[in-house]
Amino acid sequence: MNKKLMTLVTVALAATAVMAAGARKKGVKAMAGNEDGPETTGREAKVNIDQMPKTGQQCCLPAPGIAGASMIGNCYTKPRKWIVVETKYTTYAKFLDQLTFNWHVLLETKSAKENKGNKMGLAPYSYFNTTVTYFNIPQGSHAACVCLPPSYLELYGEPKAIGFTISNQNGDILGGGTVSEVKGIKNDTQFWENQEIMNMQVGGKPMIERRQGLVDRSKTIWALVNPNDYEATMQ
């Protein structure tokens, strides 16, 4: 075999090796892409909202308790209420890998019973936002819920506007909605996306202040209530 022919053979073998490696790599990617099974599409990907959250006093509830469960007794002699924001929905696929709820809650300061007359000098409204992701959702009816402890209700007031969106693992919006008692915020509008509303000022001060504290029910005492209605969440 002459030198020129050896060179051609060497180049051909190298090219074959590169193509084979590329094919193996592509095969690995294809397998990795199918780890979660085929993508859910069509009617099976649909999520139907069966019940929207309640606003005002309708979502303010006394926490469930167990008499005699504490050695120190009651620290509070009068009942305290939690803000429990909840929606009910139906899925149609045999199983959905995951659903993410992005919650938006607006509390009205003037409705705070322990802060009458706004003695703390707070903004008229407080805005809370959090996301909760559920995994392995079977076909059927489910509930989703977020909560705020009693001190938030007492200081910042009742929920007067509540909105949420539901998205899949690809970020596609599958459902959602808004309920509102606030003048200027209509039902079924994403008020949190409206910068004119969110950045509104009165007398040079913000109309809405952003705060933290909204949590998934699984991190509260409410996790013990009707646990079968809720799917596993990311911790």
C-alpha cells in the first residue's frame, strides 16, 4: 500500500469514527429526552378550573387544633384565623408529570382588625407571590392551596384580589384566573403583570408593597386536613 493510499484510508477511518460517535451521542440525547415518556398533548393536557378561590372573610379560617396537645397550654385565649387560598381543578391525562401554580395575593390594609386606622402606616395593599409545583398528578379532581398565618391577616388585612396561573413542565400556561373585590382590578385579568397598577402611587407613596410569607399548605397545620386532595410538592 503506497503512502497516498494509506493517508486516504486513515482519513476515511477517522471520519467513520466521528460519525459513529455522533450517532451514539444523538442516541443518548434521544433516550434522555424520552425519560419522562411521551409528551401529553391535546385534551389530555387540559386542566379545568372547577372552583375559584374565595376572597375576604370567606377564606379566613380558624386553624384545626387538638385539645391537650401542648404542655404549655394556649398562648392565645381568643381564636385566630389563617388566610387559606384554595382552588379546585380537574386533570384528564392518566398522569401528568408536574403542574406549577403561580399565586398572586393582594391584601387590603383597611380590613386588618388588629391594625384599625392603619396605625402602622402601611401601604393600602400588600402583595404576596409564590409558586408551588405538584408532581405525578393522576387523572381526576384535585385541590391546590397556599396560606398566610394569622399575624398577616391581623396586620395586613384580608385578601381582596387573588390570581393564579397553572403551567406544565415546558412553561405552557394551561389555566388560571383572578377574582377581585378591588376597584380597578377586574376579574380574570393578570393584575400582577400590569405595571401601572403594581407601581401606582398615592401622595408620593406606593399603593402596593411587595412582601414575603405566602407558603404552600404542606408547610402549615393545614397539611393535616384532607391530605388526599393534594398531590406531592417540591420541598
